[in-house]
Amino acid sequence: MSEPAIASQDRVSEQSPADHDGKKTKEEESFLIFVLKLALIVIIFRSFIFSPFNIPSESMLPRLMNGDYLLAAKWSYGYTSNSLPLNAPLIPERIFADDPEAGDVVIFRHPVDGTDYIKRAIALPGDTVELRDGTVYLNGEALPRRRLDDLLVPISANTDCHPAAQVARVEGALFCRYIRFAEMLPNGRTYEIIDLGTGPADNFGPVIVPEGHFFAMGDNRDNSQDSRFVAAPGGGIGMVPLDNLVGRATVLMWSTDGSAEWLLPWTWFSAARWSRIGDLI
């Protein structure tokens, strides 16, 4: 009597240990290739398209707050070694170069210590810039200012009131109250600034922005180490070389008041400044 046949879909074959090890090796190689491809995509994306940055200070209030996370467009001003991770010296000079427009919020390397800074480009090569009692003069003309309602910033782990600001209580909550203006550049770009009163750099210049450089200021005018100050590690930036540009700030992707705790996931949501997320800069 013959043995019953095994249905074709039920057939199995014995696998040797060598076959098993070979299959495992191929799976490991495939995973390694996937990781390398993913890393390459991330490097290309961060080097040439968008890169994330966080705001650690209040020098750009009211537009940017401590605890904001933003994306910077890397293609806006061309590419240099500053565009690459760890400043890899693979691009000897700026390629696809384009200068910022006055009013752009730009990210650049500090001329001395190489750290990332963010300020607003105010004057470009050949422009004459001056400050008189806090008013900016560009090529001899005062930038128009218009007083706005005071800015109220909730006091939080990411917000400390400047000594020159007032502390206000609104419906039981504490806020920093700042005097706010709208300032307009000759090209029509308008943005908000904070004036804390008489500051050490309210009078400056006049100076001519040299070729290949730009003049930048923080929107929080009396709480910003910017082009009004001599370039020094961790301090002023002086005239910034255009080759130090990294990108143009474009959109807020996250913002937190600093009260979140890693071990308490619900605080990640309560700490978020939801109204700021997605704002264009």
C-alpha cells in the first residue's frame, strides 16, 4: 500500500544551519543598508533643504520666544561649509549665492565663535546705518515707527521678565508687559519690535555696511547682542559676513513654555503654545 501523498501546499524542506545563517546575514545587511540610506536622506535634507533650530533666548521677542522650534530654509542664500553638519569643509566658497532681503529673519554662524545666531537683517552691503535715541536710520532716513498695544508675555519656565519690563497681573496670571512698536523698512517690510527704554546701544554709527557683509539686529532692541556690538565670543556679532549665512527662518513647528516633564506625558500638551505652532516667520 502506497504512502499518502503530501499536498503541494504543505510541502516543507529541511533547512541547514548554513542556510539559516546566510539568510540572517542578508537580513542584517539589508537593515544596515536601510539605516545608511535613511542617514544619507536626513543629512541631505538638513544640509540643503530644511534644518530645525530652537530659540534659547528672548532677543527676538516678540516674533520669536524662548522655547520656539523652527525650520530654516537652507537654499535661500546659497550653500557653504556652514550649511553642512559639523561645518564639513566640502564647499570651498558660497555656491548658488543670494543675498538676504532687508527684514529677513536669518540664521548665521557667529563670526568669532561659530555658534548659531538668529537676528533680523536690517542693512545690506553699501547701506549706511545709524541709531539715534533708539530710532534706526537707514541711508539717512528714519525707519517709521508706530506704537502698538503693549505686549503681554505669560511668565513661565521659558520666560523671565527683563528688569526694565513691568510685571502685570491679568485674571490671576502673571505677565511681562513690554512696550511694542511696528517698524517699517524702505522695502515695505513691517515687523514688531520691543523698546525697553534707554539702552547702551540706542545711539550708534553712522557706519557703512562693507561689501560681503550685512547688519543685523534683534527685535528685542535693548536685550540683543547684535551688529551694534563688536564681535566677541558669546556676545556681539559686528558686521556679519554673508558667507556665514546658514538659512532663512520660515515656520514655527513647535513651541513650549518649558513646564513639560518627560515622565509626565500629559504635560507635553499642556506646555505647548498651540497658537504659535505653524506660524510663518
